[in-house]
Amino acid sequence: MATVELRFSALPEHVRTARLVAAAVARRAGVDEAVLDEVRLAVGEACTRAVGLHQSAGISAPVRVSLIEEEKQFSIEVGDEAPHTVPGDKSPGAQGGADGVDVETEEDEMGLAVISGLVDDVEVTAGENGGLIRMSWPTTPPATLVS
Amino acid sequence: MDLSLSTRTVGDRTVVEVGGEIDVYTAPKLREQLVELVNDGSFHLVVDMEGVDFLDSTGLGVLVGGLKRVRAHEGSLRLVCNQERILKIFRITGLTKVFPIHTSVEEAVAATD
């Protein structure tokens, strides 16, 4: 099992880098060319969500991305360290002003909606110590030469 | 690649030509542009997405925000897009029902519902 790991400060400008790296590793792993756009978008959504969670919770730790090449599949794990509350709960640190909180929640949900619409094999877990989005795609093994 | 924005007026419509990648980093620039147009009294917008290479949910959020603003002034926000990979994101999120999506700027500018 080969893995590429990426850790980046929770800043919007690094999300593009994560997309580019993920797409490059996915291509190398044998993910179908036609699916690479989906990989790029899904990993971007997951990283955007993690960056937002870190920023709104004031977490200085980096966002973690693992790109895992397995025998017949390629998986991406995007991990954050934000303590997750039960959906629907108002987070205790939420700023009072205007409608900023609701907008953030909506965007967060839209990101997840895009991921679940794009990726068939996706798992979202969250706990007090952070969340993890794991997404997998099938890979085609390199064509064997017929003598 | 970064985001490029340019605007021009066609009749009573303002066409916003967007190029490059709309993501969490660049979307605020698009938001600023749309807010500025509405504040300056342009309520009928056509956003030309033909030069967009990448669009994520942050970008969708900005477009929905723009739509909300123009609607507050009984305006309109139409999109021009023929790229399958971009259209797919609108379909997944159900936003094809929210935005009128046209195949050319000419068509969008002429449309009145």
C-alpha cells in the first residue's frame, strides 16, 4: 500500500495545491482519466470544508490529506481537527454577528452535497477530536503485455 | 491559474466574463464583483462561464448569493455554460432549477423568460 501524505496550513490558497497533488497521484495510481475531474473536485470540496472548520474554530494545526494507493482502489482521506457538534446544534464558539454562521453552515453542507453526489464510495466520520472524509475510486491495473 | 474577470454592457444587461478557477481562494473576488455591480445599479447580469476551468461549491455559493441580490431588485442572473464538467456540478446540487443556463451570451442577453 503506497501512500502520499500532504499537510497544509488551513489557508484557502493551499486547497488548489491539494487538488493538483491529488489528481497527479490518482492518475499515477490508475484512476480513469474520465474520473480525474471528479477526484479533483471532491478533494477540493473536502479540503475547503476542513480549512473552513479550522479557521472558524481557530485551529492552527494543518489539514491532513492522505492519498492511498491500494490493490484495486485509490482512496483519499481528508482529516480535520475541529471538534464536531451534532448537526443542527449551534456551535458554542459561533460569532453572534449577522447571518455569518448560517452561511458557513450552508456552504459546508453544499460541499458535502457535492462530494456525496460525485463519489459513490464515501464515508464521513466526526468526533470530538476532528473529522475524516474518506473517498475511494476503483483503479484499472496497468495493462499487461501479451507476448 | 487564477481567476479573471471582465465586464461589459449589452443593452440593459451586464455580462461578466469569468475565466480560470473559481474555488475557496478566488470566489471572494467574484463575490466582490457581483456585489459591486448590484450596488452600482446593474440588476440584470449574465455570467459567462465558458472560460471557467474549475468550479466548486464555494463558487456556487457566490452565484446563489448574486442571484439573491439581483432578485431583491427584481433583477436576473443568467449563466452561459456549455462545459459538461461544470454543468454536472449544477445538476448534482439541483441548481439547474435555480439558474437559467444558456448556451451563448447572445441567447442569455435576449432571454426574457
